[in-house]
Amino acid sequence: MPLLKKKNILITSGSTRGYLDAIRYITNTSTGKLGREIAHVAMSRGAIVTYVYGADSLFPLVQDLKDINPSQLKLIEIETNDDLVKVIKEKLKRKKFDAIVHAMAVADYVPARVKPDKTPSKKKEWLLKLVKTPKVIAIIRDIWPDAQLVGFKLEVNRTKDDLIKTARRFLKKNRADIIVANDNKNISCNRHIAYMVTEDSKISRPLKTKSDIAENIISYLENILN
């Protein structure tokens, strides 16, 4: 029997948008590829996955996969940080999750004010004020204190030691069970170097692809949840 059979897993993936006006927004480079890979591996091991993803981000396709039943997947599409928080606090709050993989690249800053119409393109300059957003991983932990929580920490041009130190601080601050630490310089189409840092301060060997990361996260959850 699959080790994650009947286990409920929440996965967030992709990017969020911060709207400037009625048609323009800022976002980030996250595609949702890693989150999709994690979802596929989790479902292949029997898990029931609730997959919350950003607009235009990738999501799992399971109709033609022999080892996954379409009933194992529930898709929820969101656009903004506020959409994400609303789904977590209202739509999913009463649902029990055994594990949560928060892989979504949530916008850290969004425009302080959204103009209700389109800003004229004839303007030579447009000054924006950005405001910091709440940490969604902290909201997740508050709502599901007993679930296994996997978070991600992305840095840019950091040494491995710095990356691991930052991941440990992030893990402790947000009461996570695992932080996947990675650096943007080591991410490309076929390469994604990352380290899994657990609450006992153990560090995984370097994981080198998205498939490698997904397999290791799900194997870890299998061991813990069984």
C-alpha cells in the first residue's frame, strides 16, 4: 500500500501578483515547476493533494497518469497575496492537513495603492510606493500547528554556509519542520541545487534537480507520517 495513502497534503506553488492598476501588476520569476513536481510525487505515493497555485503558474495534470486518480487532486487558483490569505483563512481553515509544502513564491512587497483604472501611458514617470506583506508561512503555522511544514528559502549569490545559516534562522522563526534552501544562481531548466535543513539541524546532501528535491521531500514526509 502506498505510504501516503489517505494523507492530506496542502501544496502552494507558483507566484503571486501585486496590482498597480486595473491591468498592470508586478510579480516574480517563479513558474511553479517545482511545486508541480512535488505534487506529482506526493500523489504517486497515495496522497490527496490540495494544490493552491498562482495565475499563469504551472499545475499538475493527472488525467492520463496511471498511478494517480484524478480524485486525489483539488486545484485552487489565486492571483494576489490577499487571495492566498483568504483561501487559507476561510476556504481551507477547517480542513485537516497532515503536511503542508509551502513552495509558493509569495510577493514580499506589493503596491501600497491600486489604481482602479488604467494609468495613462503618456506619463513620463510613475513613482510607486511598495509595502511589506505578511509572512504567509507564519499564518499557515498558526492555523495548522500540528502539520508537518515544509518551507523554502531562496537567496541570490550566497555561499553555501550563508544559505544554510539563513535557512536555519528562517526555520526557527516560522516553526517549520524543513526548509529547502536554494540560491537563484544554481537554478536553471535542468538544474536546481538545494539543501534540505531540518529542525534537528541536519543538512541533506546537495539535491541537484527538481525531481531530486521532490523525491526527498516526499520520502521525508513518508517516514515522519508513518
